[in-house]
Amino acid sequence: MSDAPIYAGVDVGSATAKAVLLDATGAVLAASVIASGGNLTDAAQRCLSLASDKAGVSPDACAAVIATGYGRERVAARSRSVTEITCHARGARALFPEARSVVDIGGQDSKAIALDERGRVLRFEMNDKCAAGTGRFLEVMARLLEIELDEFGGRAMHAAAPVTISSTCTVFAESEVISHLARNQNIDDIIAGLCNAIASRVYGLASRARLAPPTIMTGGVARNEGVVKAMEALLGAPIRTPDDPQTVGAYGAALLALESE
Amino acid sequence: MDMTALMAPFEKVASDYYGYARDAAAAGRKVAGCMCSYAPQELLYAAGYLPIRILGREGDTRRADELLQAFSCSFARSVLDSALEQEWPFLDLVMFSHTCDTMQNVADLWRAHTPDTDTLIASMPTRTDGEASLRYCMAELERLKKKLEAKTGPISDEKLTEAIRLYGDHRKTMQDLYALRAAKPGLLSGAQMMTISVAAFLMDRAEHLPLARAVLSALNTAAEPGGVSWPRVFVAGSMCRHVGFIELMEAAGCAVVGDDLCVGSRSFAHGDPDGDTPIEALARAYLERIPCPAFHRDGRHPGHALVEAARRDKADGVIFLLTNFCDPMAFDYVPVKKALDDAGIPALSLSVEQHREPPEQLRTRVEAFVEMLRESEGA
């Protein structure tokens, strides 16, 4: 194991905990994603250890650790914590220097962030207290339809005539989906309807935050092609998604750790 | 300078919502609860009452929920629930003021459900400028004075002048404290300032005044601790008595340097105008004050006024505390937000429930806003 300094970002979200390790040049050494579970302190520790193992370094070798996400105060190893708004903006602008806005849809909240020409946060909007139309909503719907979450977005692309889901409240939407199933609607059309429902809810945030293109989509839901396509249709502009949208917040946190030195 | 000792009396009163008034009543004082800063406390004071504000409290509102529609605000719910739960047995009188339809209905419900409490409604003119408003306001104050005299005996001009002077002196001291807080937030935090304001609403002003002056004289000569420069935030919005919101902001790393809040500088910002009679002087004071969102003055744009106040206090950003279903504030919010956008002043709005301390989710928003202000400052 080398003694070169390492910089870590740990993003403890409501659904998953993510860690990204950087070397002193800002190059990514390793990234990890695990389920957050019920013990956030433990999840933070485990995702950091997992990333360290992957990189072949000791977790104690971190020169600075920035914690972010809903469980940021539970990260024992943190040097300091920074909100996920700042971290997602930082990560997105490092991956896409031309970015002028970020849409992050995570496990329990969604955010629309407007960036200035230098990539700094200009404005942001977050969803209200409830988790309607977020990753948690997709999980519940996938379980109801007996579809793997990873297949969800792809299936939406096969829809011929998406149904209308009028609510992103998980409880209301669930009963709407059951009504569509009872009418023997095509599953792909229902899935596309759910993706459209999420997109139109997030579009409300995006309009309030007056997002300008190019827009980057981050967070776990950005892996869902159906939601991304529906957002693009509403925004009227293409959206860019990173290869690993889930770890953008942790990556941004790691960059802030590096810059804080 | 021992800030802990100077703040202790305010904290004691502010943390025990009913305590001060209950003790005063037990000691033989007549206590009048006022629902709004437009209830003319000077009249009540001159009539021998201890006027205090009914500010809403924590806890659920299930009795009020039975009577109020879903679109009534949490302040209305909270104050009505406290009456229905018989939490004010020591009040001799409650004075409402006509601010919005919801509060008018709360007044009716309060009267219907607690028939033993005396109630009065102050109908101050909604338009606060012009001669007609002055004549109307004076007539309304005369009417209220007669109603009070029927209960307590004549209110002499001397008594009324004395009460007007006390309230004027108190406002002046509060204005000086607010100015000092804006100039040296490192000496007096936003949370401390709000605690002093909450206590003012729950105490005899004659007792609050020397305590507030003691803080002022101790801090006037003190040097501000140097070091960290924090983003400066101005707070505006609906009725909110929770110091916890200000604490949450300051814990996120900003200094709350100014406010336009009912439980804050707005209720103390007006002068002490003259009049041919004490009633005229009092009417002028209420008409010339900064109007709350339920009142209007011709030519005064609430947005431009807020931009001016934020600039006066050198604020880097504005945080709104908005109570859901507070229609007067919601109507103002649109032009106010636009004026801030046009002036390039960043703003964040938080939704406030009267009966609960700030929920944890707000912390992320406030911290992100502070990070944003800090990043743009660093440019």
C-alpha cells in the first residue's frame, strides 16, 4: 500500500451509501455503492472500506473526508459535511464543464440546481417533505409490477401508448396502477406512464429553478432511461447522464475534500 | 459583559409561553391577550390591563381541526386550539384585529366556544394612508376606548399619553437593538434578538424596557469578536414565533442580520408621531408603521420595501418563512420574490408550521443556501 494522500467523498443517501476515493491529482481510484439500510453510521463505514479495498489503500490514509447526503452527520470519518446540492453541482461540473443545470433524483428527494457560467450554484429547488416521484416511488412500483428496477427504464422505451398516471404520491399511484392492471393494460405502457409522472413532477421543480441547458441528470433515477427520455421531452433539450450517476454526489464531495487541502 | 445573565430574563419568559401572564394574573393583574400587532396595546395598557400577544404554541390542534377548514393556516389552528383546550383561564379579555377572513372567523369561534372571555375586535383601516384612513382609525380607537372604559372606568388622557410614551420608548430601544444586531451580528445573534422580541410580546413593556436597555448599553461599548465572516441573511415572512428557525439558520453558518417579521423588527419599526389628542397620536403611529401583508399603503411596493431593507442591512440573501395558507403573505410573496430576483438578491423560501419546530429536512435547504452564498462571496 502506498502512502500517497487520498481524498474521499462519502454520500449517505436514504437508499444507498456511496464513496469515491481520489488521488492527489483528482483521478478516481475507486467508487462503491451499497444499500444504506437501517444503520447509517455503519453504512458510511462499510462503503468507505469497500472503496478502500477496491483501491488497495487503507481507509485511514484519507487526508480529508467530506460527507454529504441525508446521513452526512452520521459519517464518523468526516473532516466536514457539505450538502448534496453543492456536491452534486461540483461533481456534475467536473464531469461536464459546460453544465448549466443539474437534476438530481435520489431515493427520497429530488433537486433542480441552476449553475452559473463558472459552475457555481445559482439557485436550487427541492421537493417538499414527501418522497413522491423519487427513487423510492420507482422501487415500490417495480415491486408491484414484478419488474426488476434495472429493467424498468428499458421497458418504458417499448411503450406504444403510455397510460396517464395522475399522481406521484406513491399510495395514490399504486391504486391507479392496480386499476390499469385490472383493465389489462399493457405493462410497458403503465411503466412509461410512471416514468412520465416522475418527469412531470421534477419538471415543476426545474421550471421554478429556471434551469438552462445543458442539463446533467444525477442520482440513481438517472439510470432509468424512461425517466430521462420523458424529462428530455418536457425540457425540449437533450440531457446528459454520467456513466455512474449514483456516485456524482460522492465524487463532488471527494473533489471538495481535495480542494480543501 | 455577561451575555448569559443579560439574556436570562428574556429566555425565561420566551421559553414559558403562559408563565409570565399567569403569574401576573395570580398577582392580581388584569391580562388582555392580543391576537395581532394591530390590536392597540397602548389603549389596553392605559385601561390597566397587561397586554400580551397570543403567539400560537407547539402541539397538535385536533380540537381546532374539528372546526376549521383544511385551508386555514396553522397559526389560526394553533391559537384556536389553545382556547378550546382552556389554556387561557387567566385572560380577562382577548382583542382580535381584522387581518384576514380566517382570523375573523377564529374570533367568532373563540367567542362562541369560550363565552366567559370578553372579546373585542379592532378593525383598523386596511388602507393605511390618507385622511379618511386617519379619521376612520381615530373613530375606531375611540370606539375601543369607550368599550374598555365601560369595563374598567375612565381612561384619562394622561394615562393614555403615558402608555403611548412607554410603548414609543420601548420601540426606540428595540430599534436600537435591531440596528446594533445588523452592525455587529457577532455580538447579538439573530436567535438572541428574536428571543428578546418574543419576550417583549409576553411581558409588561415597563419591565422589558430596562432589560432591553441593559443589553443595549452592554453591547454598545463592546467590540465585535473578529475572525469568521459569515454570509448575512435577512428573514421575512408570515407569523412565526419559533426561535428554532433562526437557530437552524445560524447553525448552518450564516448571521441573521435583519428581519421583516411580525415577531420581529416590523412590530417595533415605527416612530412616535404627535397628534392634537392622544388618540390621534396613537392612530398616526399605527398608520405610519411598516404595514404587515394584511395592510396596504398607496405607492408602497412590498417588494421594493424589502429590497431596500435587505440592502440597508447589507444582506447577502433573504430567507422567507412562509406559513401555508397565509393568503396575505402569499399574495405579497410573488411581487416580493420578483423584486429580489430583479435586484440579484438570492432568496430561499421555507414552509413553516406554527405548531412545530422546524423539521430536519429544512436543514439541508438552509445549509445549501448558505454554501451557495458563501461560494458566490468567494468569487
